[in-house]
Amino acid sequence: MPKVIAVTSEKGGVGKSTLAVHLAGALAERGLHVLLVDEDGRVGSSVRWAARAREHGRDLGFPVLEPGDLKPRKLADLDAVIVDTEGRPKRKEIRALADRADIILVPSGPSLLELDATRELLDFLDRDANASRKTRVVLTRVPPVGNAGDDAREDLRDGGATVCNTLVRLYAAYQKAAEVGGLARDVRDPRAGAAWADIMSLSREVL
Ligand SMILES: Nc1ncnc2c1ncn2[C@@H]1O[C@H](COP(=O)(O)OP(=O)(O)O)[C@@H](O)[C@H]1O
Ligand SMILES: [Mg+2]
């Protein structure tokens, strides 16, 4: 059965969909069979990302499905299922993720406010040993200059959190990718390669 990797956070706009789409793209580039399930039907969701890909004649390299379109039969052939979770999930739903997912990725920006919100969510997940064990923070939208990302990673680790080594940095290439329904790898941008390298590195940590 595939590894189920859920991307979730309590706040919107932290980079869930960007991370989910790019992680799926990186795993697909490595030759893994991957599917993305979009549980957030709103603007900025992965389903809309895939729709823009079709409009622009692009192929993301993996299917993006809504939960209702999942066929259990098809799942057995997959290496990974990435779940882009709903925008503002209730705590009950976040807790339930631990039963469905093998890995829970919590993207967080490195600002103090975002880190506070992330710690609050981690504290909640820590009350459940199963959820706690599966949870990893991904620092994202990290300024490419300065130490904010490294400092945030160290602070979170000091508090006992599991944090991915890779810092996903703040690059316009991700926004350009979203606009055309593509991946940072494929857009015209001087930092496209750097953005893609972050994602590939993260993908190897995760699977
Ligand atoms: N690493 C990044 N670098 C630059 N912009 C980013 C990055 N990650 C996300 N963004 C931007 O932040 C905004 C919110 O991202 P999104 O993935 O839609 O968040 P969410 O799914 O959590 O609501 C989007 O405009 C997206 O392009
Ligand atoms: Mg989203």
C-alpha cells in the first residue's frame, strides 16, 4: 500500500498546496507512482492548480483527484498518496489524520507568529502518541538570505519537535508556478533551479 503523506496546518496561506503539489512532482520525477488528493475545494487548492495546468497545456506528472474520485483498487499500485488537507481543519479532523496518514507534514513560515501557531498545533498533536510520532514540520517561505530558517529549525527542535532538515525557501518561482499550474522546475525564473533543488531534497527526506 502507498505511503500516505498529509500536508496540514491550522492556518491558511502557509504554503500547504504549494508544498503538496511540489512534493508530488518531485516524487514523480524520481519515478515513483504518486497521486495527490485535494481535500480543500477552495481557491488556491491543488485541483485548481491541475486545472490551470490543463489550460496551459502542461502535465504535472501525477493525477490530482477529489476525495470522491478515489478508487481503492487503484491505490494498491501507488508508492505515495499526498493529501492536501482542507483550509482550516477542525482539531478533530487533524487528530483523525493520524489514523489515515503515515506522515503528517506541517508547513510553517519562520516568523515568530507562525512559529507560535505551529507550536500550538504540535502541542495538540503531541497529546496523541500516534499523531506525535508521525508529525514533522517543514519550514517554508524561508528568506533565502539570513538565518531565520536555521534559527527557527533549532528553536523548534529544542522544543522537541521533529523538523525536516531541508528549508523550503521563499522564491517567486513557486508563485509563477502556481499561476500557470506548473512546477517551479518549469518556470522562467533565475531561481527556478534553486527552488526545485529544495523540493527534491525535501522529497528524499520524506520518502
Ligand atoms: N516557498 C514559497 N516561496 C514563495 N511563495 C510561496 C512559497 N510557498 C507558498 N508561497 C505562496 O504563498 C501563498 C499561499 O500558498 P498556498 O500554498 O496556497 O498556501 P495554503 O495552501 O496553505 O493556503 C501563495 O501565493 C503561494 O504562491
Ligand atoms: Mg491550499
